Amino acid sequence: MYNIVDTPPSKMLEYKKLLVGCPTWHIGELQDDWDAIYEEYKKLDFSNVKAAFFGCGDQVGYSDNFLDAIGLLAKPFIGNGGTLIGRWPTEGYEFEHSLALDGDDFLGLGLDNDNEEELTEERLIIWAELIRDEFES
Ligand SMILES: Cc1cc2nc3c(=O)[nH]c(=O)nc-3n(C[C@H](O)[C@H](O)[C@H](O)COP(=O)(O)O)c2cc1C
């Protein structure tokens, strides 16, 4: 497990399977430590990497930018050749806009401890089983 604040982004390329997490902050932005390395991150070649993304957000307080950080990280990953797994249905969430959308799914697991903390553990367990299978396929 690495904290992006003290890890060069290129470290990600040493792995074939990754879990990447980031909360959304500052109204539709990456959390600061991710933001600081975002330009470098966007240049990485993810051709040999399979990754699942997750993020924390607030669908009530930030309904127009819910979980944007997942989209900000997942889209360049796909664009640079990465194989994304772990999409998660939007059903049951209530929000207006999100950069994390891919049709009726989020590009990763969305957690909302500000409004739905009671659902977090169940979501994590289901998603963990899903990505375990997707990582192997
Ligand atoms: C200043 C500020 C801006 C935020 N902006 C967003 C946002 O744009 N989109 C979103 O989904 N959540 C946003 N959030 C909610 C945070 O992502 C959420 O509170 C945090 O992930 C909860 O983490 P915690 O359970 O560790 O406290 C924002 C929170 C704060 C305080």
C-alpha cells in the first residue's frame, strides 16, 4: 500500500494489478496530494496494468460533482492503455452530475460516508468480490 504524497507516480508501473483511491475535494477536484502529481500521472503508459478505482464523496453536499475524482483518474488511465475493472452501478445514489460516469455505471466504487455510512461495508464487500474475479479474468 502506498500513499501518493510520498510515492513517485511511476511506481504504479511496477505492478500489473492496482487499486487506486482518491476522495473528491474542492468541488470537483482531486485531493491535493493526487492533484500535485496529476500532470505526471496523465503521461504514464498503463498498457500492462489492470486497475480498479474507488473514491469517497458527498452526493448531497456536492451533487453536481459527485465522485469526480474517480473520473479524473480513471479516464486518463483508460486513455493511456490501461484495463479498467470494478465499474459500479449508479442505482441507489442520488446526484446531478459526475465525471465518474460511464453509462449507468461509475468507473469505480463510490463511497459516501457523509450520507450513507451504513452502506459502506456492504458496498466494499460486494465490490471486493467483484474485482477479485475481474482481476483473474
Ligand atoms: C471543501 C470540500 C469540498 C468537497 N468537494 C466534493 C466534491 O466536489 N464532490 C464530492 O463528491 N465530494 C466532495 N466533498 C466531500 C468529501 O469527499 C467527503 O466529505 C470525504 O470524502 C469524506 O471523507 P471522510 O469520511 O474521511 O471524512 C468535499 C468536501 C469538502 C470538505
